[in-house]
Amino acid sequence: MRTLAPAAPLPRSVHAWHGSGAVATGVFTTVPGLLLIYLTDTLAVSPALAGAVILPQ
């Protein structure tokens, strides 16, 4: 069986960009839900209107 040579380690810049992308994805998926809670519970906006505000995203 043939074995592969070990790959060179990735530079820190690749790790940094990957990490920043992971943070951006987390923010992109979390903020709309928190905004819905804020609009409906704090500002007393109707859920249908709050959903219409968030939906275009």
C-alpha cells in the first residue's frame, strides 16, 4: 500500500481567514433571530411585520 507524504502546515494567515469567516457565519445566523426577539418583545412590533422586516435578508 502506498503512503502519502505529510502535507506542509498551513500558514497563520489561512487560519486567521478561516476563523474570521466562521465568526461572520455565526453572526449572520444569530443576529436575525435576536433582532426578531428585540422587535417583538421590546418594541412591541407585530410578529408578522417583524418577520417581513427580517425576511428580505
